[in-house]
Amino acid sequence: MSAEIIDGKKVAEDVLEECRQEVKELKEGGVVPGLAVVLVGEDPASQVYVNSKVKKCGELGIYSEKIVLSKEASQEEVLDVVERLNGDSKIHGILVQSPPPPQIDEEAIVRAIDPRKDVDGFHPENVAKLALEDGSGFVPCTPAGCLRLLQASGVETKGKEAVVVGRSMIVGKPMALLLVGRGVDATVTVAHSRTSDLAEVCRRADVLVAAVGIPELIKRDFVKEGAAVIDVGINRVDDPSAKRGYRLCGDVAYDEVSEVAGSITPVPGGVGPMTIAMLMKNTIKAARQIG
């Protein structure tokens, strides 16, 4: 069999169209959603991510601020910026681009962000709200995007076995909470790179989410025939035959897994576009709640 490709670009466009309408409604009520993105240092990949977020805000009519601090910036300087943004009525969402330079305590920065403006969903208060299924908090953008992809693709989750490979607070743990949540109702196993006989664990999955950060770890023999496979990984692998000397791949060996999976996300073009789309959704939600 050949897997159905889950087109993240198409689903993301649908989400962004919803965002356009929501921004229009908010503006009619006198509220302009605002997002501030803080970049510490000059990491090229981070610059690309930040610029893409700012650009998307412009396309949707969301007010944005891009604050760039030097790579030598102190913890106090970053905290000062966060404190200013916490008190800025034009800003509803605050995002400090990860990873920061080594002198910055990222966890402390996250905790300093007003949880009502924590559109990344990493503040402990929002983590708790996700676990409690409170509904008022913010879900981290990547797992929220993964769930939206499953829903948009018609993948059945109720009563199904789901395996999440990866246990980070950014993707793995919140993804597991979403899958086990009310209305999604999957039976969830969280695995990782040190799981004994990982292939056997993965083969149980009707829904397999790979978010472990190891290029092409998930092989054909890890996947149950007909399973839905969501590949969160984005890895740069040396490839002398490629024009740039490298290629991008996921945590899933796409060519061989797509021969047995029922549906699969490509890399790039799968989960990636959804992350920014869900960030826009969270910013709009924050604007609604804060006003």
C-alpha cells in the first residue's frame, strides 16, 4: 500500500483563513491582536523562524513587535524586556525564541511571562490547565498542530492505541495529554530513545507520533500496517549529492514507512506549517481573553 499524504500546508492554510476572519471580528470590536517575538543572539535558524512569524502576523493583520537582543545579553536584560511586554496593552502574546544563548536561564524566562500572554504554552500554569483540560490556557503550538492534522485527515482516535516517541515538554508530554484527553480518547504510550524494544512498542500504534529528534529512527518495521504517522522531526543530514550539501529529514524514514502506513506527514510540509498557524491561533485567543 502507499500512504495518504497528510498535507500540512493545506491544513495550515485552512487554520490561517480562520485566523483572518477572527482577526477581522476582533478589530471590528476595537481589539487588535498583538504578538511580541524576542530573539536573543543571531542564530541563523532562529532568525528565519522569527521572521516567518512576524511575516505571518502581517499577512493576518496581527500587530507584531520583533525585539532583538545581542548574544551577550544578560538574564536581567531579557527579564526586563519580558516585564515591559507583560505590561504592554498592545501585546497579547509573548514568545522568546528558543534556544537562547547559554547564559540565559530559559526556564526562568518562561516563568516570568504573564501566563495570559504565554502563547507558546510552556508556563507551568498553562501546563496545568492542559492537564486539567481547563480550556482557558494555551496548548503548545506543535502538538496542537499535530492534533489538528489528525482531525483534518479523518484519523480515528477514540479507543485507538497511540504511541508518542519523545518526552519533551515542547512536544512529547503535551502531545500525550492531548491524545488521552476527552473527545480524543486514545490509549497513549509515551516512549523515547531509551525504551526497550522501541520497534515493538511502536508497532502497537494506530497513531504514531515521532518527536524524538533522531533522523529517520522510525523504520518500516516500527509501523503497523495502516497506521497514521505524524513526523514532528526536522533534522539536517549531510548529503554531498544535495545542492546545499545537506538534506532535511524527519524522525521517520519516510520512503520505507510510507509503503506500510495508512497516512503520513512529509518533512518538510507536514507539521512545520502547522506550528506557526497554531501560534497565530493562540495569539488571537489571548487577545479575546485579555481584550
